[in-house]
Amino acid sequence: MVSPEKELLLRELMARLGVRQEDIQERFIRSKGPGGQNVNKVSTCVYLRHIPTGLEVKCQEERSQALNRFLARRLLLKKIESRILGNLSEERKRIEKIRRQKRRRSRRAKLKILETKRLHAAKKSLRGNVRLSGELL
């Protein structure tokens, strides 16, 4: 079960974003995967659609329908918030960070990396076996 405090926070977020309960279309579907008889007999997967924006969310993380309803609503509100905020959203920041990481390195950066590799290799070559009077230890 979801705590009343979390439910209250969810309602406050809905009010702040201007999302009404009537704007959300809700359907329940049978889940797939592990969960045994409960998953096979009870429709625990929750499908939500926000009619004004057309955003859709499907949640089947837990075995409980009530918990999946809460998680799906939270996920839907996060999507709506990211659409409203645009560039300021956390998701957009995460995508931009990945894009920066995948960007090609400059020539100077490549040369610097190669130089540190050479220094490291030289340091490792000095770690050879120790010889005492012609024998290996």
C-alpha cells in the first residue's frame, strides 16, 4: 500500500501541473512475467493515458494493482512535467550529459591521453622481476 503522505504529494503535484483526474484515462491489463498465480489471474498492469497531451504510461513493476496505479501516475506526471519544463527537465539534462560524453575528443585531448598511457607503460616496465645473483625470485 502507498502511504497517505505520498498520495497527498501526488495530488499536490497534479494540482501544480494542472492535471485533472478526468483528463486521465485508466485501463487495467494482465501483467506478464514473474509473479505466479497473482500475475496470471489478476489485472495488475496499469495503463494510463493523459488525453490533452496524448502521453501514455504502462506500469507493471509490482504485484499489487494499487501500487502500480500510484507508480504509473507518478511516472505520467514526471513525463508531463518534463514536457512542460522542456530544457530544464532532469531527463533532458541526462540526455544532454550522455550526448556530451559520446562526443568525439579533440586532438589535444587525445594526445594528452596517449601521453599518460605512455608514462603509465613506462612505470609498469620498471616493475620487472627482481634478480639476485642471476636467479629469479
